[in-house]
Amino acid sequence: MLEVKRVSKRYDGGRGVREIDFSMQRGEIVGFLGPNGAGKTTTMRMITGYLYPTEGTVTVDGLSVHEEARKARSKIGYLPETPPLYPDLTVEAYLKFVAKLRGVPAREQKLRTAEMVARLGLGGRERQSIRHLSKGYKQRLGLAQAIIHKPDLLVLDEPTSGLDPSQIIEIRSLIRELGENHTVLLSTHILQEVGALCDRLLIINRGELVMDGAPDEIGARMENRFAVTLEVYGQRERIESVLGGWAGSRGITAEIRGVPEPKGQTSEMEPLESEQSKNQQSDNERTLAGNGPDAAAASHEPLAQTEPFVETEPVAAPPQSLDLFASSSEAVRALLTADGQEDFRLELFRLLAEADLPILELHKENPTLEDVFLKLTTEDRADGLVDKDGLGTDGGVRVETGTGSGEERA
């Protein structure tokens, strides 16, 4: 659906984007991440036809964005970071204007406008001036103008910016729904949003594409290792012996440490034992007191006969199921790390099962999306890149290059 082939954008004194190369399939939602000044907005403007690349080509559904601009742009819906709104128009008038501008047939414009109002939660504000809308409603209206002509490709720059939590959930749901029939390129600084919405992730840094892959796979690709954390129940010495011997034979690094007993377990048991002791003591006192009127009144049933008190052996408490609370056993947590990507979890499970050491928890360790993003975007590269409008970048912070000034943008 979208082909970006070796696209570069040069500015005086440096390069804003360097040989960006990727493609997107129909129905795919792709997250576009990068620090401020990395070149995200420059790339998105070239995709939508607002900027011409110095080198390379951009095609949408086989149409060149720059050589067949009119046809290609009819297939694109674009929501910039600042929505393109006319503050003096009403919501309804603005949507009708955009529908006409986008070539929606006249007989469908009214119906399409009503559909956008309902879909974006703009009901009751059709005749309100855009100037008086809150930022959240302006963001919704900006998204409405991007999809009113039902484009094949949606390019969204920070679509949930300025929305409250409930509105963010609604917009995410809408984007997920749009992704079923549209191709969506989504730029955001919210990493959780990428994990919740995106099938694929592109990370750009200093004008270069540094990562392309599924969110749940890029962590493993970043580090050539396979690691699991597990919690095992049993005698610590035996766990260390079994795991240590197996890990040593496989060249796996094993870090074993104990797990503290859950807080409050002892304190919860003590009141129960204390109450039982009080009840037993009360029963003994009533028995020793004989069958006097006070004792009979205190008892639920009349005492027919007084029996002499006989000291008996204490009754042993019933054993705990599976001996899980035996003093010689404990929960032990271990981190096992191996070089390479070989999955050893099945072998590990069988090993501990044969040793009668129950696994309470097992979890595959992967670098988080935050870890990957920071690692890819904090490396120092003095390559003289500059972002749009001739503004340079230095570690993600925009600096002036003598060709103008402007606000910091992604």
C-alpha cells in the first residue's frame, strides 16, 4: 500500500532525513517512534506530499505522491500534530467544507458529515464555533477531517495529544477499527500506545531508520540472549544442586536467590491460635467448675454429669496439604540466561518435574519497549544532521544553524 524507497531530505549544512526505506501493507497499523528532532514529521510530510524529497520516491497504492499528486493525495488522510482548523467556522460548516475539498460527491456530503459527527463524539457541537472548542474536541475534529473521504492510507501525528483518558481509549478504539480496512501510520511519544495498537514498529533516530519489526520481537533482536525468571518450591540446597548442575552443563548462567515469605502470613495465623487457646481455656474452666447453676446457665446444653478433669495429650494439628509450608522448604527465585535465542523452557520444565520441584512461576525475560527505545536513540552520533526548516539536532535537542528558527518538533 505504501512504499518509501531510499528517501532523503537535504537542508543547507546537513541532512534532515537519510535514506529512509520501508513499506506497509493494507490493513497494517505501524507505529513511528523517535526522539524530538529525529525526522518523524519531515518523513510524514514527504509521505503526504507536503514536502518534496531530495532523493528517493514515495508511492501510495502504486501512485507517486509527487508525480501523480492529485490522485495519490485522494488516497491519503493526514492529521498533523496541530490540526488544520478554521476557528471562525462551525464544526458542521468545516466538515462540509473539507468534504467538498476532498471530492466527496455533493449528494453524500451531508450524510458523511453526520457520520463523522457521530463517530468522533461531536454530537451537540455541530453549530459551535471551532474557536470555542476544547483541545480534545479540536483533536477529534482534526481526526474527522482526516477520514471524512475514507482514505486508504491514514497518517496520524500524535492523534491522542491533549485528550483525557476516556477520550484516549475511544480514539484508540477508533484507530484499531480503522486499521481493519485502512493502512495507518501512527506517530506517537506514548510507548504504551504502540504496544496497544501497532502491528509493527519503526524507530527513527537522527534522520535514520534504526529499527523495523514487531513490538514483541524487537527486544529479542536487540539482545542475542534467551533469559527466563522462575520461582521453584523445594529445599534450597536441592534446587541449587539441580539447577546449577544442569545450567553448568548447558553453558547457562544461573543466578539463584531466595524469595522472602509473604508479609502478614504469621500475623494472620496468630489471632486464630490465640482464639482457639481462649476457647479451650474457657471449656476447661467450665468443666472444673462442676455442674453448678452458674455453669449450667453459661452452657448451651445442661450438664447432666460432672466428670473429673483428666489431662490428655495435645492433639497434633493436621498436616498441611503437599507439605508446602514445611520448614525445610522455601520458594526460590532464579534467573537463567543463555547466549543465543534457543528456547530451553521445555527442557527446564521436564528437569524440575522429574526432580519433583514444582514451578510456581516461569516468565520469559525481554527488554521492554522503553529499554529498546532508549538504547537506540541515546547513542552519540556527530553526523551533522539537521531537521526541517534548517534547524539542526544535537542529541535530540534542536539547535539553530543560522538558517532560521522555530519551535521544537518531532
